[in-house]
Amino acid sequence: MDEESDVKRYFEVFDYVVFAFMLVISALIGVYFAFFAKVKQDTTSEYLMGGKTMGIFPISMSLIASYISGISVLGLPAEMYTYGTQFWMTLSSEILVALLMAYAVLPVFYDLQLTSTYEYLNLRFNNTVRLLGTTLFLTKMLLYIPIVIYVPALAFSQVTGINLHLVTPVVCVVCIFYTTLGGLKAVVWTDTIQTLIMFTALVITVVIGTIKVGGISEVWQRNIDGERIEFFNMDINPTVRHSFWTVTIGNLFYWLASCSINQAMVQRCLAMPTLRSARITIWILVVGLWILVSMCCYMGLVIYAYYHKCDPVTRGWIHKSDQLLPYFIMDTVGNIPGLPGMFVSGVFSAALSSMSTGLNSMTGVIFEDLIKPHLREPLTESQASLLMKIIVVIIGFVCVALVFVVEKLGTLIQAAGSIGAITAGPLLGVFCLGMFFPGATPEGALTGGLLSGALITWISVGSQAQIAQGVIRFPQKPISVEGCSADWVAEYLRITLSADPHQKPPEPAFALYRLSYMYYTPVGTIVAIVVGLIISYFTGNKDKKISPKVFSPIIRPLLVTEEVSKNDVVHLKILNDKSIIR
């Protein structure tokens, strides 16, 4: 790294060719499944569930691509560079998440064979609770997808000089196009190709970056010297942004909400022919996440090792830490034809897969939960398929419009986590009430979900506002500019040392706003469960007959069933402080 970095490098012709090739392939897959595949996407089963004949490999690749996203590809290196490696420990809770999902939650959805996970809430509670779940999910996706879109647009703008608001609509139109035409199969197979592109781009970038720094040992040593290496910060203070406890406990709850009850995840698992194949897919997902997340985190260490003497953000080469990886790519391998194009294609691939997954799953929820129950006469399969394609287009363009809001948020990792927790905690709490607490009532689930959502929204929005205002600041790892040009360092010191000495520090933030954003989902979940059980205590004075299939296999052995009309049901008589299972 030298002062030649002042000269911005942009895409060359071959880079544009590589990038365009990725978009064209994605669009052609949608065309294929819409017009040339043996089984057309003209039924609800085919469009939303792939006919329930999808294979393990494409579904696994689709899940990996969907849950890595461009937020991880750009945000994780920035997180490692700015705050150190503590966030890397989120991977330690992934195995427990997979076990709970595979053996405690997924069997419920498989036994019931539902198209929308929120149909479950109607079976277990009532239609009002189902509407709450649907609303929370749609809110989450409408908040999340714009961030996913913004990430690759930011990277593309940086390496081409084209305004990101011109890039965003073009790329999103391609995603909307193949999602609309090809349904789940197009989404899954484009995800598969995009995952391979993303993986290849990351491997090449990691290898070349490590070589330029001087090897793995040099990368590691420079990060030790820069105080980046930190895996076991055992501070139990809940306001510490990232400690061992916040990242492991917080990630456990957040990923349970993101994987086990999320429509996008469950919809893909239900597209598998058997529960066993779905469980295999989950374990492949865990391995894939370990590999890709670790590569993204290590990439952050490589970037710091490369710029350890001249921080690009302080130097003014870039404006936000989320731009570090694209800048590093152009600075180090920008002269290799096609490689920057492959990298940006990889970032876009991760983002497009998340967006297409979101559009497809949102369409399923809107159709199954909001439209279908209110139809006077059922639609034909072709009518239903056409309606779902129209829904994809509408919500796609709504998400594109919301991208303009995303620029005002903080770092990608924290912004995504904070916004996602607004709905993740309440949803997980409501589903836990249904699957693990036989005494939970519809009134309890509804009240718990609403109060939990209101609390986390208040905390999340308040904290993001105070971060934007500079009231809340997080201690960052040390950076250096001693390797920058002498003239620039002298000017930098003159400006920083002449700052107003009478400037007052900001007022301290409200206590709950200082809570680590990693704890938002656990708090939301616990509040929903506790409030739900308290309300259920006062509203559970009536008999209710429920199929044991709506409960998790973990508690089914504790239930006593009786034969009613040749169907097994659980006869629950709820008497104030306890459930008597007869």
C-alpha cells in the first residue's frame, strides 16, 4: 500500500463483461423455468414450493446464499477491521441452533405440511395471532431487503463511479424478473450459481490479499499488534456492544428466529421430499455458514494488516468502513482483468439471492395469509400464479424505494441486527408459546407479541437515532496514519489539534438505548413468552382441543391424547395457574 492509492481505480471493460454475464445468467434461469422447463411454474405448489421435489444440493446452496447476503460479505470485514474479532464467536452457537431447528421445530411444520409458517399460528391459536405473525414477518422483510439491496449498490458505485441510486433499480429489475417468472425453482438455482460465484470471489480475494501482506502469520501478528484479536471478552455488562456473552446468546436467539420459524427458511425445507433430507440440508447450511463467515471475518484481518499504517477512512480515501473491501479489491487486484468484476458479482450474488428469497417468501405469505382466506371463490391455479407474480413486482419496487432510507443508518452489521430484532424476538416468542407451552392461549400470544414488538421497536429506533446523532459511540480499535504521506499527516494533525477545546461532550444516552443490539432478540423473545404466559394464566379457563402435531416433538411425550372422531387431539383444560392434560 502506498500513496498511489489516492488514484481511484474503476472497472475496466472486462469487469463489466463479467458482471453483466452474471446478471444475464440469472435472468435466463428465470426464463427457462417459466417457458422451457418440463414442469411450468403455473401452480401455487410449483411456484412457492418447487413441487416439493427439490434436491439437497441446490436447496443447501440457496440457504447459504440467502443467509450470508451482501451484508455479511461487506459488513463482516468492516466489523473485524473496526471493532475486532469478537463477533466471529457468533459461530459457536450455530450447532445448537441447527439441533433445535432440526429436531424441535422443523418436524412441526413437516407434520402439518403448511405453505406458510403463519398458518401454524391459526391452527395453534386463532386467525388474529396469524395476522400478527404475518404482519411482523412482512415488516421485517420490508426493512431488511432495502439494506440487502443497498450493500451491492454501494460496492458497485464505489468501483465504477456510477451513482448507486442509478445502479439499484437496474439490478433489482433483474432480480424481480427472474423471481417473478421462475418461482422457487428459479430462485434456488440462481442462488446456487450465485453462491459458487461468491465463494470463488472470496477465495481468490483472501489468497491474493494474504500473499500481498506476507502470509497468514504476518496477517495474524499485525492484528495482534493492532489489538484486533479478541475472542473471549467475558464482560457480563449488557451494554458492551460485543462480548462473548452478547454474541453467543444473542446469535442463538436471532438465528433461531431467522432460521427455524422464518418463512424463507421453512419454505425451502418443506420443498424437500422428506424430513431427513431437510435435516441434511440444515447441517450443510451450518458448515457453509462456518466457512463463508470465517472467510469474511478473516478478510477483515487481511485488510487491516494491509492498511495497518494508513487507515483508508481517516485518510479520506473512503467515507465509511463498509467500503473497505471494495476499496481493497480495487487497490490490490484492480489491475487483474475481470477479478474486480467477479468480486462485485459475488457481492451482488449474495444480495440478489437474499432479495429473491425474500420476494418469493413474502409472496407466499401475502397470498396464503392475507388474500386466500378472504376470497369468496377460490382462484384457479393459473389465476393464483398470475396474482403471485404481480405481488412479486409490487413488493420488489417498494423495497427499491426504501433503499433511500438505508444510507442514514450506522454500520451494516449493527443496523441489520437492530432492525431485524424488531420482529425476530416477538415472532420467536409467539412461536415458542405455541410449540412449547400447551397452556398458552390466543390472548396470551397476541398480547405478548404486541408488547414485545412495541418494546424492541422503541429500543431499536431510539438507539439508531442516538447513534446517528453521535450520542452513542462505541470504542473502536486503534488505527494509525503514520504510514500515510508526511504532508497529509501534518495537515491532519493541524486540523485535529485545533478542534474547539470548549466543545461539550454529548449527553449520556438513555439506559435501554445503550443495551447491546445483540440482546434485542433475546429480550423480545423472553418478554413475549413471559407476558404471554401471564395473560394465559388469566384467560385459560376454558376447554380446548388441539392436535398434538402443533406441539414440538420435545414435549409431545408429556401430552396425553384421547381418541376423538378418530383423530388424536390433546384435551387441554386450563385452570388458572396450570394446564391439566387429560
